[in-house]
Amino acid sequence: MKYVDEFRDADIAKRIASEIARLSGGQALKLMEVCGGHTHTIYKHGIEDVLPRNIDLVHGPGCPVCVLPMGRIDDAIAIARMDDIIFTTFGDMMRVPGSHGSLLDVKAEGADVRFVYSPLDAFKLARQHPERQVVFFAIGFETTAPSTAVTLLRARAEGIKNFSVFCNHVTIVPAIKAILDSPDLRLDGFVGPGHVSMVIGMRPYHFIAHGHHKPVVISGFEPLDIIQAVYMIVKQLSEGRSEVENQYKRVVRPEGNVKALEAMARTMELRPFFEWRGLGFITHSALKLRPEFADWDAELRFEVPGLRVADPKACQCGEVLKGVIKPWECKVFGTSCTPETPIGTCMVSPEGACAAYFNYGRFSMAAERTQLNVLPLTP
């Protein structure tokens, strides 16, 4: 297929869904889409209503903003409040609540907080303002880590010392392992993340298929991509197989992006442990700067609180991130917690499951969905 509308053909979707129903034989199957981008496609295009009702899609910890614990937000705010700091971040981090407000609140108080589209934008600011320290709030899975790595290499090559990185990059595989080890969730297969896999390739997921005997299908982000990925998972299950397959062959290579992985290896290394919202501390699940890049490490350059902060008791982001509940099952969803007044990160981020459901499906509760037939795929 060459054009976007071909990936949204409702007739093809119906035919694939019928084949999924035939292969599954009515057996209840619970599949996790790991990536927040997949979650938004599922809600936006009504894929849950296209698939047979025995197929249950649950949402995993694939939103990098959502999994960041509140203590790290507080650390970022502490840096942003320091004198002569230009604190830069992606736009979706501006409204993420810490224990005492957000970066947007700090900006309103007078701190110089700016949103950027890439770490290279922050690096450009450091060139333009040599008299000030410019800090980049680096977040994301392996998808965004290479751009941070390339920027660090450039900063060292040019000798720019007023630029530093507050590194919060996380890795996807330990999070999936934590999900698989969770006693309160049974899964039959995984819709693997597309953008992360573009960087890391297919090999890191083999432990899921071979060790845990769960099918994994790496998927693209259009509606037919996801429906085909579900079909491929169900086909594996019907044939008694558990393998790692690649539906997103037009983008993902089996070996990943070797150049990106090399840049990450030159600039970053694994942390001994890191706290994830909803999942607790997971060993070797996040990245920090290597010792040779200490001059560009904001955690070493500035004093940060480094405290663990509990989430608000009313927020159930942790359960949503683990796939234990759906967003609308949270007791504050759509009432006290909305995109305008978020309590948890899942309602803030464009990739958060709560934001996706609020924007595209908050008027369609479970009882209503069981009465629906196939919905159109085009928005």
C-alpha cells in the first residue's frame, strides 16, 4: 500500500476481523499494546469495536511521560527554579504535575522554561546564550534517546560546556518483563511498539516468545496495521506458536538502527535501578550519561532533591499503565481528572491512555460498546 487512506479501508478491516473471529473461535484473548501511539489509534478509529468482542486490548507502559515518577518531575522543577538557568523540555512535559505544581506553573512564576522540539534546539540556545546554563529534560524510550546521544556528541566535539542533560530515558524490555512477572495480569500476546523497534530491532523481544511463550508482533500505527498485528498474534496462538514477527516491515529492520544504537552506547549506560510510575523500581531499566560525559550531566552539575514522591491517592495511573484497569474505570476519570485539570500523567500526555479515551471515547462506556457494530475507521 502507498497511501494513508489505504491503511484505513473499512472493508479490509471487516474481512480481517472476520478472520480473527474464525481463528480465535470465540476464545477470550487479552492482548497488550505496549505503545501509547497504538492506544491512540485504537481509540481514535474505534478498533475495539471493529475487532470481535472476545479480543480484549489492554494498555501497557509505553507512554514515556506517563511512566515518569513524580519525584523526577520535582527534580526537574528544582533545576528550573535555579538562577541563570534556561530549562528546556518537550511540550507534553510542561503540564505534568509534580507534588507542588508543574513546569508550566514554574514558568508562570518567572522561571525561564521553554519547550523545544528536539535536544538540538536546546543546544542551539546554549550557543546563543553562553552566559547561561541550558538544561535539556531528556525523556523517552529508545525512540528519542538517539537524538539526545547525537546532541551530547556534538556538545563534546564543539566544547560547549553551558549545555547539560537531565537524563530520564528508559528502556522498554525491562518494563515488559515487569508486566510479565506481575501476578495480577494474564496476557496472551503483545502488539509490539513500532518506533522503539525501529531503533532496537526484533531480537530484544525474543525472551517474551521463547521464555514466556507469548506471541509478539511489532506493529505500525495505522488502523489496518494494528488489526493485521492482532490477526498475526491470533494466528500464532491458533497454530500453537510463540514467535516475534514484524508487521511493520516498511520501517522496522530485524537489526534495528545500528548507527543510533552506537551513538547511545557511546554516551549512555544503564542505571542500576530506576523508579517507574505504577511499576516501582526496576533494575537496569533506564539510562544515565557515561562518566566521560559528566561535564554535560545535569544530575552531577546541579543539586536536585532526588526524593521518592508518592502519587496522589485518587490517581490510578499505575493500574492503567499495567493494563489492570481501563481508563474509564478510574474513579476520578472525567470528573476531577481531565486534560484541563489532570491529576495523573496518563491524562496529560498525548500518548496517555486516559487522554486518548477522554478525547475519543469518553461517551462510549463498556455497556454501550457491547451494542455497537463495526464503526467507520476514518475520523
